[in-house]
Amino acid sequence: MTESIHHSGEDAPTPTSVDSEMPQPQSPTDANGLTSRGPRRADVDMPDSSRLDLKDDDGYEEEPILIPQSSHSLLFTEEVCSLSFAFGLGIMVLSFLSLILALLNNLGKGEPGNLLGIPVQVDSSVRGAQYLAIIIGMLLEEEIPQSFYLLRMIPKHSLKQRFSRMKYWQFVLSATIRLMMGYIFISNMFLVIAQASGVLDIFYDMLALQFIQMLDDIAFRLAKIDVFGKRLKIATSRKCFSVVFERPSFRSRKPINILLKSLYFVNLIGLLSGLIVVSVKQIKGEFHCDSLFITFGDDIWEDSIIKLPNGTISTRVLLYSYFNGVYTRNGTHDGLPIYTEQNKLSSTRFERTIPAEIMYCKSEGSWVFLHQNIRKSKSDNDECPWLLRSIETTEYNILDVGGDWSLWAGRFKGGSFSAVCDSCTSDAQCNYHGTCSPTGKCECPENGNYFGNYCEHKKPCPTIRGDWGDTWELRTLNGETWDPRNDTLDSIFIAYDRPIYRYSTGFKMDMPENDAVMLVYTGSRWFGMYFEGIHNRTIEWRSNYSYEFHAFWENAFSQLTRFVSDPTTESTPVAVDMFEITDRGDHYGPMGELTPMRVPRGSGYFQCYERENTPTLSSSTELSF
């Protein structure tokens, strides 16, 4: 940014100045130093507006063509080895470094999938300020127009005619530096505008950038009033800064005129187009995480009220951890994304089961977890029938929501809630057991040594044994026991990212041949679930059941549940404390009377019975018994 004003101050001594070689103007000039010309015949009959747009500038007063009073000008008005040239070079480097550091800092706010660090959403006042700031910023940015103005108005022959010792390549270098600084300014300006989440943030950051761009003007003024010494005062007070250059003919400067105007509007349209793209993506929610991995605490609502598919109202024990798992962005509500629960087999959408949702409710001023068929009371007709909600917040990104969450368990109480973006950016997030794919998903090794969303679970034992002599085996395709000698049985079923075991032998129980007891992970606990007549079911039924399996809707904790584990995040039930449900009733907790299956507490119940010849894991294998 520069000033172009006529300097009429005291002439400084110039014993070695290039000013002393300045010849007198070759053509007659008026009082303002402008070349006098009579109107051409072709201009006489043209309308004033056309003549001003297309021909010479006669008929109105032009601003004198002067060398800008800026430290950048010292790069061509002074000798290369002089102190004043070094001063101009130093200010240029300082300005460049400041703008580049600002640019690197702004770019450093990015992350995979959002390289520019764009906020997931902004309110309407910020969005309006962003578009205004683009226009204001283009008005503030003078370096690009100034560089083209100098190249247009001071051609090589004119500079050499007035100041023979000035090197034209230095003049071009100075203009190029201005051009480069202008584009770095524009890049910074776009980033601070696009990254802003507040109106004042936009204008404060733009003022800071404008200050950096003004360093050359400020340094020149300070040098001119003798702040930096006599030699710099002389260099900044030379007559060359007050000499008026002869205006080139319109024909000679017309190409650069067109280029300058075109470039100015291309820059403006480019910035506005970029901001429009950002705004559209924000409105569509594309800067939000595509999927979340949600973990609830072990909170229990003993008599949750549910609406069954046949329309009847019933009650059921609800463990919030039943709803742990992957939630995928699907649509919007109140302008923010809805995250929809995915199935527990392959983290893809349910076909028939109605999933839970996580969304922002303006009526509550909070992010909430809800399910359309679960209510706090039979007469609950709330607009937003939440079961768990955050503190009141204006955060657009659920990952940025802090504070405690509240849940409903027959009454208000504090709850536990954790959300992480279900994607990876490096192999470290795959626990170095797998590789992070370009799609942001962990790809676990084909040998099946590790499995899970982040390859965090080690290959399980094919057979586990309890302290009571009971043995349990991994279930495979078609309900067979895994056999390392049979190459066709190379996969096991996984639910809630954990393998399923089926009871084999050891208990003293009279169980019909077509029934089965399964060890199933349900989000935070292992349940011993009894399945009546499971072996009479068709393969198609088993396939659909496995795909749609959900611990809450399958009533995992029921009168047929035989035992339950402590809350755990372990990959298998090995070394986890187990409890037999020996009695039920109102005088016990929601899970009944729990009798430890092994003492002392903390010693676990199951041990790995066989550690070799384990199967390959596949999270997409269908549930079979």
C-alpha cells in the first residue's frame, strides 16, 4: 500500500543522487506538469462518456504520476550496495515473513478432510460479514493495482530518460514484490474470513493484515523524519519522489489497463466464488464428521417406556450402552446434522430396525440423543423427546461440546457420553495393527490377528473355559464350531465389535437340543442369553437376525438372561468378572441379585482354553448359531 502525493518539501542535498541527471521535459506541459495535447478530430464528435472510457484522458484532471513514497521504491532509487537499499530490502523481508508466517499459521488450522480449517457452521451474521469483508478487503488491497499502475505509467524509456542511473530491472523487481505481497495478502484474507466464527474476528484479523501491508509506508515516513539516521533521511527526501512523469499515450498503456481491470475483477469473483463454495458446504454439513463412534456410560433406566411395532406401550430395562456404536451423518435438523445409529454387525444402516438419533434441538438449546419409539412418559409429546442431552450450547460441532450431559432414567441424573470422529488419518489411529485407508477407515490385517473399528482387538481364543468347567466356542458361518482343519469355516461372527461364543458343555442344565445359550457383548457387558428353538430357524432368518441384532430391541436382558459381566471394554470375556442372576424382584437392583461366579472379585471367570488354530475375523460375517 503506498501514497502517491506530490512532495513539495525542502530539497535535500544530493551530491551523488540520480536526481542531478534529470533532464527537462521534452514536451510542453501545463501547470500541473501534464503534457499538453489538443483534442483529436475523432474525439470531437464522440460522447463524453465514450471518449473517457476509450480514448485519452483529456477533459479531466489526472493525478500526477509519481514514484510511490514507500520503502519498496528504495529498491530501485538507490544503489544496490547502499544502506538505503538494504533498509528497503529489510522492510520487504520483514513484511514478507510476517505475511508468510500468518499464512502458515492459518493453514496450520486445517486437518484431514478439512485442510483449510473451515468451521463446521456459522450463523447468518457471520456469513453476511464474510461477504462484506471480501469486498472491503479488495478495496484495502492496493499492492496489486499499484504494481500494474507503475508498470503501465512508467515505461522503461521514461524512467531512463528522467533518471539514467536507475536500473529498470530493479524497478520491475520492486513492482513484482508488490504483486507477490498482494497475493499473499489476498490468500491470508480469504483464510481468515473463511475460518472466522465471529464478526469481530473477521475485521480484527483484516486490520492486522492491513497493518503488515502498511509497513513499507510507515518505515518510509519514519526514515523521512530522520528517525533512522541522516543517510536514510536523504534517500527518502530525494527529488525523484516529487518528479512528475510524462503520461504515456493511451494506446501504449491500454493493454495493461485491460489486464489490470480484468485481474481485479477475476480476483474479486474468485474470492466470492470460493466463499460461496465454503458457505454451501457448511449449509450442507459437509465439514462435520461423517460418522461418530458413540460411547454411553453404564447408566440403566429400569422401566423405560417404549412403543412396540404393533402400537402397544410396554416397559423394558434400558442400558444406555446398548446404543454404543457408529452413528453416521444423515440429513439435517435445525440446520445441523443428524447422526443415525448403524447396525452392530457391520456398522452399516439397519434395514428394518428403527435406529436412534443424535441431533441438535433448538427447543432445548442442546445436542440430544433420542429414539422415536422411546419416551420419558406415556403422555410425552415433546417436540424433542430427548433421553440424554448436553448442557445448553451454541456449538455447531458436537465434538466441541463440553460440560456434563444429563440423562433420563425415570428422573433427571448426570450421564456419561463420549463422541469421537469415526475416521483415521494415520496408522497410529489404527493402533499400528492395521493401515489407514484413503477413505479414513482402518483396514485390519487379512490374517485376522486384529479386528475392530480401529484394529484394537486381538484375535480371540477359539475356546474359553469357566471355573465351573463350562466350555464355550466361537460361532462360525452356519452355526458350526470353528475347525482349523476345515478351510471353508474361516470366519466368526462379531456383534458390537466383539466375537460371540456359544455354550458347548460343562453346566448341569437340561437344555432342549434346539435351544442354545450364547455369550453376547451388548455394548458394555457380556450377557449369557438363552435362545429357544434357535436351531429350528432357517439360514435366512439367522442372516436377517444377525444383521438387525440390537441388544435393546432384542431384549437382551430378560427373564431368560442367565448371567452378566461387569462393565468392560475388553475384547473377550476372558479375565472379566461374571455374575449369576440368582433372583429378581423390586427389592434388588435393575439387574436382580448378582452372585459372583468366582471369588475374589477381580480374578475373572473365563480363561483361554485353546490358543492356537484361531479363525479369521470378519466384521461383515452374518450371525449364525
